[in-house]
Amino acid sequence: MRVATYNVEWFTNLFDEQNQLFNDTEWSGRRDVTRAQQTEALGIVFAAIEADAVMIIEAPDQNRKRNTVAALMGFAAAYGLRARRAILGFANDTQQEIALLYDPDKITARHAPGGDATDEHGAAGAPRFDGTLRIDLDIDATEDLVRFSKPPLELRVETRAGFIFQMIGAHLKSKAPHGAKTPEDMLRIGISNRRKQLAQAIWLRRRIDTHLDEGSAVMVLGDLNDGPGLDSFEDLFGRSSVEIILGHRGPNALRDPHAARALAQRIGAMPTTSRFWIAPENRYLQALLDYIMVSTDFDVRSPRWRIWHPFDDPQCWSDHRLRNALIAASDHFPVTIDFDDEIIARAGYSETA
């Protein structure tokens, strides 16, 4: 069984209002990449990873004129993908949905949001992801109201062999200080945004703990836009949202070998899943932003992780067609986990990273 997470930069720009692929020479949302080039590149990448399920971050838009599920299923049909059925949870207004594209012959998946619905006043604890969380962000004895701009996609997944687990797709947004006009504004807005992202991580972790307390296996995957050493406010707040969601060093900690490697060191080489063009510096920046975290229930299923990085993965590098497609398709690269969906009658596990 193979599950992937893939942030597709401005996937929505490749579709018209009839949810059909443009597939033309107009520019896509990618720098110096046309819509036809990005579409073809994505077809190559999706076919190459051949996943049974792909959590798509920045999936096509869902609104009165656009349909995420129709767009994704049309894309899958165009490229003959096994993962040909799509499911969407709570839509958002950012044009970047979170959706699962999966093979219905291998798994069943249904939207299974947990927690209580809230009104505008919110609720404490771990309310439903489309609601509002009440939490004190700055220890001033006053509760703040926090919402997800992109509510996580919470699914109940069952494999053909009968393995059931809770899958949560997440996209925690970046903390850029939009609207700042002075250095003081940048600091104030940056700290505020950091607090909100950590609150979202706490909210997500509470939902994870609820599933674990109920005895469910859990997989959390997506783009967390954060990680050890990536943020100037990390020392101020003490830990990253990645550590919070992992439950780092806690009794119910999730596992991701790439995150573990990054957390074990501050200087030196570490895995990366994304490559961004930094115009003022005239160079590219690479970062570890995409994760697949799993509970200990996966340990006996021989989990094996892989980052499909065109420069770091030998097979991706040696396949020129795939290498070029990975570069053209998105500023993120897919991350996959392979595991045995049938119970293995032995203890222990193995991993590759």
C-alpha cells in the first residue's frame, strides 16, 4: 500500500470553470511554466509515484462555479491513473483545497470530521475543523478565537485487506507579516501569526490524541509550512508546530523519520521536500515542509518513507523525464509511505528515508 502527500502549486490554475484542463500555452501559476507544461509534468509525476492514495495540498478550487472532485477525477481520467476517485472535506476560500485522490479498488475513504460544531463564539478543546477554537494565545487570561483558513481533511480509511485508520490531511499556512509597513509592524504581525499557527497545531494535536485515545491508528500528512530551524520566532516560542503535531518525545508521539532527523540536528544536511525561487537573492531555497506522520500501529507494517526529490533521490535523478517533470510540476515534491496493509505476524519495523 502506498500513500502520498503532494503540494501542487496552483493546481487550480490548470482548470477552467467547467473543470476541464486548459492544457494550453498560457502561463500557469508556476514561474516560467505554461499550463500545458505543468499539466504534462503532473501527469508524469502522478503516474510515476503510482500511489493508492494521494493527499493533494492546494487542490483545485471549490466554489459555486468550480468543483474540486470533478476537476481531480477529470485529471485522473486524462492520464489513466489508478487513483481516480476524489473526496473533499470542508471547502475554503483560498483557492487551495485539501482533497484525497485514491484508488477505489484498493481503499475506501469517507469524510469523518470529529469534534463538535461551533458557532461564532467557538469552543475550547478540539472542535470540528470548520469551527472556531477558543484558546489563550498570549497568557493574558483572555481567550482568542482561532480558525483554520484551510480546515484539515479528516477521513476514515479502510484498505482492501481490512486495515482501518484515521487520515488527516493538513496545510498550515505560512506566517508572512502581510500588511506590515514598519519593522515594528513586521515583528508584531509575525508574532501574532506565529501564535495562531501554533494554536492550529495544538488543535490538530488534540484531534490526534482523541483518535489515539479511542484506539485508532492515525496518519497525518501534508504541508505544515514549519519545521525546526525555519522560523526566527522558534526560540521565542520554544518549539515548532511540527513538534507539537508529532507529540515530540511524548507517550503518544507520531513518527516521521525525516522530521526526526531534522529535529536531531540544527546544523548539517537534512531532508528537503520543497524548492523555492528567492528573487532578491537570485537563488533557490530548499526546505523540509511536507510530512507523513504515523502512529505506532504502522510499525508492524514495515513502513518505508520516500521523498521524490529530483536531485536527492537517485532513481528520480537518473530518470531524466521524471526529474524534469518533478521540477516543472510544483515547488514541492511528493512524499510517499509504503506499508503492508495486511497484518504482519512479527515485531519490529524497517524504514528508509
